[in-house]
Amino acid sequence: MQSLTRQLALEHAYAEAPKEACGLVVVHESIEIFYKCSNISETPEETFVLNPDHYAAAEDLGEITAVFHSHPKTPPTPSPLDKMGIEETQLPWVIVSLIDAEKPNWHTATPTNWKAPLVGRPYCWGLSDCWVLARDWYKKHRIILPEFKQHRPRTPKEFRQNPVFESLTSSAGFYEINKSPENLQKGDFLLLSFGSPYLNHCAVYSGDSRILHQPYKRLSSCDIYSTELQNVTGKAYRHYNWNS
């Protein structure tokens, strides 16, 4: 980042504190620009979700060369979520820590092909949620699921009002099967209803009466497929390309 870009980013970080600030570095006609973005995370003091409308607008302006965000209360070391974002965007991430108000601490991290573990991931809408976890599980088993970014609601609140899983299963290569536990096999895809009349959560049946999933605002886990979880399972699917 050039000095003026860094100055504008820092001013944005201070203005947004104690929330995490975010923005993009854009090059337009050989000129580097800091594009200020809004953080639409439901927990903005802990993480950030960059407004996708702002990302699209920045892309229209020029070439995005880096992602910026602040750590108001922690060092600039990339968190696990940051590392996931760096690999997802395949861009450098510039992080500034505001712990020392007199001397902001900067760090730039670049993609390294880091892989997040399937169990123990923190939750973040759009970056580390139940669909992303399922996508990564299938990818490890050589099945590529669509990103569906154009169908994804901007926020968890919007998703809760209009879950999209059922409408996307067919185009992702799944067909519906009998959801009874005795019929399930490793690799089946489950849709569940957590605190809602809608099927607003997905999981992968990983075999041995366990499911892998990313609960809302919790670490991802491989849990016993208990009676309680079975009771909130609405539908089950199998992928056409799955070979157990």
C-alpha cells in the first residue's frame, strides 16, 4: 500500500473503532485508491463481513489488489478466519492493529495455500458457515459443489427469512433420499431446521452416526447424530457423483 492509501485506511480504522473496519485497495488507471467499505457482520467488534455491494462497486472501478481490515483490540497477526479469507480471495490482506494508539502496527499476509481444518472452525457468514464447511468436505472427496455466491443472501438475517438450500440442491448434483437414519450413508447431505420453520442449516453425514456441521456462531464440530438432531432433520440427499 502506498503511504496515502495507508493513511486513508488508518483514518477509516480509527473512525470505525471499536468495530473492525474494512476496505479495498483498487488500482484505477495506474492510480492506487482506498475504497472504504462497510462491515455488515452481526458481530462487527469481533470480525468483519465486507459488504458485497461495495466489493462489486470496487471491481467496476478498477483492479482490486488487496483487502484491508483492522484489529482494534488484537495484534495484526491473521486469525484463522483471516487465513480462510486470504485463501478465498487469493489476494494480499493488509491488517492494522490499533492496540497502541501512538503506533499502529501493520501486517501484510499473502495466500499460502493454507487449509482450514474441518473441525474447530470459527463461524463467519459467507466465509466459514455451514455451506462452506460442506463444500470443503466434498472437495476433499473430489466432488466440487457450486459456490452459489449469486444466490447467497447478504446477511444471516436475510437468509433466515428466505433459506435457499432446497432450491439449490438439484443444481448442486444432489437427489433426495429417505431421511431415516438407517438409510443414511457416509457422504449424505442433510437439511435441518434450527429454531425456525424453515430448513436453514446443512450438514454432512460423516458415518458412524455422526454429522459434520458448522452451527451458527459456534465452532464447527462432528457430533453424534442424536435423536434431537434427527427430529429437526427435514430432508436428506445423496450426490450423483458420490462413491462410498
